[in-house]
Amino acid sequence: MKRKPILSEASVVDTLESFAEFGLIRKVFRPSPAVGMTDSHRRRYLADVRTLAQRYAQVRDMQRIPLDLASGAAIRLSAGGQNVLIQRIINDFCPRFTPGAKPVYVGDTGKKWAYFGPDYLRSLGVAIEEHGKMPDVVVHFTKRNWLVLIEAVTSHGPVNPKRLTELKSLFAGSKAALVFVTAFLNRRGLLKYLGDIAWETEVWVADTPDHMIHFNGERFLGPY
């Protein structure tokens, strides 16, 4: 009786990966690439890993333009606290979703604020006296004339219906349309507050920076 050919390790691995890609199996535990694999299989394995990681992340090709700071101005944040998330908002959210926007206010864990332009805010029709009521980050997306109000959620809550009402009252005189965003470091933080987030607001998660979650409404990332 003729024996069936024995499959090589590389063939088995390729077959299992194909099953995983089409959802036929949930998870593949594969041996170290260094064990029993040729150089060509090792290169293919590493290329596949990178391709799958990119596919799962669904990275978007977005034009990224940093905040439009006045000449000589800088935003310097204290170390620690929610400033880790605020830094991500400045470096990751704004260049993607409000490219070229002008910063109006940036809060800081160690002091009242890291950046504040009260004259610019007054030119938009808003005069703020109490910094404690300000959202963590405010930027003016001049291209669309939107005033984007961003809450960084680490120790306090998101833009819930109560906070939404407060912000609308605080910025009632704004000549620019208002957009409300809640930012989280990761999805675990989002899940904790998911039931509290107000409708007609946006959610951004820093560990998937190319994407946003829109809570109902007619428009995505727009004023109401």
C-alpha cells in the first residue's frame, strides 16, 4: 500500500493560516519562525504578520496637518495624569480630524492650562471666566468654522447629557458651530462609560487614531 506524502511544517502552517484568514478557525498557535523554516518561508511569515496587522488596524491614508500655533507659541504639558491622553489628542486627533486648526485652550494636570487664547476665543463670541468648566481641549477648525470641544476621559467622565448641556450653555455665544468629542486612551475606557455618552456627539479612541465613533445624528463629525 502506497503511503501518503508527509506534509511539511511550512505547508501545515500555510494551511492553518488560510483557515484562520477565512474564519474557519479562531486562533492559530504557530511555532517560532526560526524552527524548521527556510529563509523564504521565514520572510513570507514576517510579511504576512505585518500585512495582517495593518489589515486589522485598518489604517487610513489621511492628510495630517498639525495645529496652527502662533509664532513663538508652544504647548508644554506636565508629566503624567490625563496629559498622556491630551498629548495624543494634540498629536494624533487634531492633525487627522481638524487639520490646521487653531488651538484655543489646552488644559493641564499640573496647572490651570497649558495653552489659552482668551482674545481669540472672545473674537468667536465666547468669554470664559472659570477655567474649571472648560473642556480639556478646544480648537477652532477654521476650514469649516467649527469650535471643537474635546473631553479627555481618564479620571472624570465623558460628554454625557449633563455635560453636553453645560458646554452648550458655556459656549452659547459662539459664532462658530459647536462639535463635541469625548476622547479615550483605549476601548476599555470607552466600554466603562459607553452608556453615559450623549447623543449627537463624537467619540475618539487613541489606540485606533484613524477612526471615530459617531453617536446618531445626520452628520459625521459636525455641529448640531
